[in-house]
Amino acid sequence: MGTGESTQLSELRELIARWTPDDGYHQTAIPSLYLIRYSFSSTPESRILSPSLGICAQGRGEIVLGEEIYSFAPAYYRVNSLELPISSRILDATPTKPCLGLRLCFDPVGIAPLIEEARLKAPPDCRSERGLYVSPTPPALLDAVLRLVRLLRSPVEIPVLAPMIEREILFRMLLEKGSAVLHRLAQPESQSQRIAAAIVWLRRHLHEAFRIDDLARQAGMSTSSFHQWFREITGMSPLQYQKQLRLQEARSILRNERRDVGTVSRRVGYASSSQFSREYTRLFGSPPIQEIGKRISSTST
């Protein structure tokens, strides 16, 4: 890593530390930008990761997608082009040296027009079709991200300059070798685009039962091809993906609404409350009834 890049990373680390007074995800005055601080190592946490760019400024961590583990460390960036159920954890973080990073969300719809306007050629196909990749952060991309974070010191500039810099960041992402997955997603009728459309359907109909044959037909693919490509891109089968969506939605309801376990299990599509409780506990490490206990405890205090 060159001297200039070290300086960029150091400044980014200082800015993130300044704007994150405590642990957690902090939404900023730039709606798509979140700053992250964790002062302690964590156990694996399951969640849905929306299309975004992530950069680690300090610390280490891991993301698990399907059966693959992606490690991230300072000066590395992570991109996911689709909504993916992942598990992540923070490693080696302490109060004196917390894990610091950021997440910048983006809309995949903006990829194709940018490719066409800039007349970008897709990089050589990488071996993996996964909708997530991790790579060293190039100085030009890091510079654009740093300029975006600096805007937090000048709120009056955000409405005009933030959209311009965000577009530049997406452009610089598309110039990198790992961006083959983004280019494939932007190609009309590509396998990636068909799977992306199927994922949108699953999110909108997460409580409904479905047949793989019907979803494959809706995507314009054979059943075997659809199943193969879905697993290749997301790291899991369509049914496993739906189960993750249901359980994530259930946790959100349990944490934010006054609902009992049976009502929540039926609301997200489970016919059996006991099966729901087993699968919820397996994914999150504690039974759903504990979420109700936490909610009651927090409201009573």
C-alpha cells in the first residue's frame, strides 16, 4: 500500500471515529451512507445485506454467504450487487482500537445507464458468479469515498455534491476487475438479471408457498438452470433464501410490534409454530420468545 493510500485510509479512519460516538451503525446526513463502529468482538449476526459498498478502515471481520467465508481488513472493500442473507462478525475489536468502517448503499438500477453513458467494457469474467466480492481498495475509489465522508463537515454541500460523488464511486467500482458481477447484472436478460428479478419476487411474496418450477418459468429459465444459477449467485437454494427472508422479517416484527410468537410465525408463512421456533433459534442463536422478553424489558425501562 503506497504512502498516498495510507494517508487516505488514516484520514478516513479519523473521520469515522469522529462521527461515531458509540457502537453500532450510524446513519448520516447522507441518506445512503452509514458509518460503523464496534469496540468489541462479536458473535455471528444474521441479516439481509442490501446492495452496497463496504470499506473497512480499521479492524477485521468476516462475512459468511452460504458456505463461503469472506474476510475483510483495513484498505479492503466489499461489494454485493443483490440483497443477500449473510452472517457477519467482528474480530479483534477493543475499546482502544475499535473496528471502524462504512457502508454506502446503491440502487443497481443505476448501473446499466452508467455503463452505457461511459461506454464501459466488462472486465474479463471472474471464476465466481457470486453476488458478493471482496478486493483491495484502489486509491481512486478510496479518494472518492473520502471526499463523500468529508461532506459531513459541510451539510450545505451535501444535496448538490453527494449525488455526484456517489455516481463517481459507482463508476470507479465498475472499472475494477471484480465488477464483472455488476456488469452481468446490468446486461438485459442475463442470468444474473433473471435471478435478481426472482429475488425481488421472493421478497415481495416471502409469506407465500411457491414451486421452483413456477418461479423458474417466471424467470424464463429451465428448472435445473434456475436452481443452479440461484445457488451460484446467492450461495443457497431458493427455498433456503426464502427461509432466511422469513426469519429476518419475523425478528423485525418481534422487536418492533406487540405480537406473540404464533401470530408472527403465521404472518411470515409458517404453518407450524414449533418449526418456526426451531429454525429461528438455529439461525439467531436464541428462541423467538427471548425477543419478546427484550422488547418488554426495554419498554418497561
